[in-house]
Amino acid sequence: MVLTVIQVSVATAQFASTEPARNLALFFDRTGRNAVAAVDPAERGAFVAALYVAGDLLVIRAHHPSVLEVTRLMESGRFVDVYSRLRATPTPVGKLSVTDANANGLLSAIPGGANIDLVRIDGTRRIVFNGDLDAQNMTAAEYDAALAAADRRYARLLTVLLSAVEP
């Protein structure tokens, strides 16, 4: 049993999103808030928002046709509304949504296990990080590459959100 714990810890340490996800969850636990949003400094007109629901992080990055509307919602602290607007945006290009089960970063689950992370890219392509390669028509190399890329992108979004809430 100790060996299993050590293996999980080593594997988890390799993911860039693990620490920022846990830090954002700690922020939500500490403050009692359940949402946050920020401008994505990497691209004009893009926003990032997160909801913290039942210990899971729901994060979205998207453009919205009304930058002014989203900006006003953010300025008034209506972060749940920002999340909702980004989720419903008609602009799929560049949209990334992440369901991070247990708010512990993007990890690959054991096939058939619970607490599965899910990523949607450009509003259409869905990748379920549940270790089931066959169901997603992916090779191990493709799955690993998709996980690594999604992890890097997710870690960057979490860093943007953390920058918005840390003094």
C-alpha cells in the first residue's frame, strides 16, 4: 500500500496543473467564494473563469462577442455570470473548458475509476482522461501528448486566475 501512494505522488508531481489547481481550491475553501474570473493576458478579448463546485474545479477560457458586458460583470464581482457567459459563447475558436475532478490538476485516471477529468477544446473536441484509449480512438502516444498539452494549457489558465486573486 505504501508503494502505491509513492507511485501516485511521483506521477502527480509531473503535472504542471496540480499545484495551481490545489492553490485555487485552497483560495476558494479559505474565502468561501465559489467563482473567480480574469482577463486572459495572452490574447485580446479572451477571458478565463472558474467555478468551484462540490470540490471540483470547472474552468473555462473563451472569447465573448461582448467584451464590454463580460468586463462589467467582472468589475461588479459577478463571476458566476462571467462563467455562464463564457460557457454559452457562440465563439468556439480558442475555447477551452476543463472539468477537474477533486481540483487536483489534470490527471489520467485508471480505466473504470471515478473522478475523471474532462477537457473540451474549441467547444467541440472532447478528451476524457480516464485511461480508456480505445473508446477515444487514441494511441498511448496520442493520449499522453493530449494530456501533456491540456495540462500545460490548464496550468497557464490557473496561473492567470491565481494572479487575479492573490495580492
